Amino acid sequence: NAGVTQTPKFQVLKTGQSMTLQCAQDMNHNSMYWYRQDPGMGLRLIYYSASEGTTDKGEVPNGYNVSRLNKREFSLRLESAAPSQTSVYFCASSELGQGAYEQYFGPGTRLTVT
Amino acid sequence: GNSVTQMEGPVTLSEEAFLTINCTYTATGYPSLFWYVQYPGEGLQLLLKATKADDKGSNKGFEATYRKETTSFHLEKGSVQVSDSAVYFCALYWKIKYQLIWGAGTKLIIKP
């Protein structure tokens, strides 16, 4: 049981390049999330998917797109990377309906855009 | 709207000191409350939780009590260790949007 996995762990992009961050969970959770973490700003929600087939914008969606490929996988795409997207990206999953609503996190992807 | 406010860090303590990290929230109703911990280079993991007023969450020697009257969920530990050095996040569950609302995080540094 691997939990939440993310690839790649590290990535360096040039401005204007595109890339897709991959996330998969093996806990059969319905909900999945993409966050970015910047120094002094805590976690900010980019997009989330409450259940398979649905996606919604979070607090900072501009410059990103997502795909909920199936129940297990939720990818984040940067179409034209900008230096402001340099950050650490975390994927998380959760099961709706649990009383305390715990989220499980992946190890993160550290992205640098030059 | 819903929000979470944590004390600013870093908080620097000596080993075996008493720890308090303050967390207050603004929300309608009675949200579930959480503390997450992030060790260096890792993702976040749940430390403890409380789902209703007066509940006490506890784990690994850490405790937090859900105080409705003061809208607070302060994290405490009686005797910290160097291994407790990490960033601690307070969060509340916003049911309508299926989201967690996060505090900014508090970095804790424990010196031997």
C-alpha cells in the first residue's frame, strides 16, 4: 500500500515550457487535490476533484489545468511555465463521508522555473 | 469567510521544554479541526484531529482541545524532543466545498 505517489520528485523548466505532474493513490479515495506550497504562505489549493469525473478550481488555478484520469489518478498540467510557478506541489486524497475528513499527502514535487 | 490563524514562527525551544502553538479559527457552524505536521523534505501527515466542541485530539505526546467559546485549537506538548522539529499546520474542514482551510504553518526548532 503506497498511499499517494507523485512523479517527478524534482523538475527544472525554462519559462514557456510545459509539463504534467502525475499523482496516483491506491486507497480508493473519491476526492483528490493539488496544492502548492510557497515559503511563508502555507498551502494553497490549485484544483480539486471531489469525485471521479468532476474538477473544480481552488484558490490559485490560473496557469494550471487538471485531469481526473480515473479514480486513482489526478494530473496537473502547466501549459506555459512561468517563474512565479516555482514552488513545491503536493497532491492529496481523501474519502468523502468520513466524519473527520483526513487528507493523505504525497511526498511532493519540487519545481523550479528559470 | 472561513479562515485559520496560527502564531508566526519560527518557534525555538530547548529539548524537554513545554510547547504551545496557538491556532484560532473563523467559521460558521462547528467544523472539524486538524493539526498536520511536515518534517523536512516530506509531505504533510495528520498529527491529530477533533470533530466537535470540547473534543481533545492526541497523538505522539501532542494534544489539542477544540474550544468553541474561544474558537481555538492550540497545540501543546509537555516535553519536546529534537525529533519534533518540523512545520506544524492547523486546518479546518469546510464541508460545503469539500476542502481544508489551512493556517500558514509554524516552524518549530528544538535545540539539544
